Amino acid sequence: MQVQVQTDKHIRTETDWIEDQLTDSLARFAEQLVRVDVHLSDENGDKPGTDDIRCGLDARLAGVKDLVVTHSAGNVHDAFHGALGKLTKSLESSTAKLSTRRGRDSIRTAEPTELPEDIIS
């Protein structure tokens, strides 16, 4: 799993702890996850405000569209952990749906069945 952290010019924080937290929290999905992008931004820039730090997580599961979640909070730590909780729930839901689909025939791949003669006539 590849992790990339991107911040805007208003966010001043170390990113190593973010990568460590992602790797630990999403370890059970490591085989299915291709990459996770973290986007940290300050919505108000230099102006003060509450809940103006935004964390967006973009996770790419193999063979599935990207899962994108966001969370806003008053600091980087809370914004990241809120988004991580949302991403974990989304990954659980998506992987559960994938596992129930695997192993069964799709209408696109199922073998055509023969219709009985009395229906064709």
C-alpha cells in the first residue's frame, strides 16, 4: 500500500505519524489497497476559525473506484482521525460487498440456459 500526504501552505505538521497511523489502521485491507492519498488543508487560510482544518482521504481499492472521505475539525489530529474513521467504515462496507459478489455468477458471465420447448412454441 502506497501512502502519499499532501498539505497546503497553511498546514505545518510532520507527516510521518499520519503514514504510520494509516498503515496500522488499514493493515487488514493492505492486500486490497493500492494507495491512499491524504490531503490536508486549512479552509480559511490565515484567518482564525473553528473546524477549518480539512482532511480528505482518497483510497484506491484494486479493481474498484476510489473511495473518498473528508472530515473537518479544529486541528490536524482530529480532522485526520475523523476522516480515518469514515474511511475504515467505507472500506469495511466495500470489501464486504465485494466478497459477497465474488464466487457467484454475474448475469454477464452466466452460461445461457436452454428454454423448454413448450415455452418456445
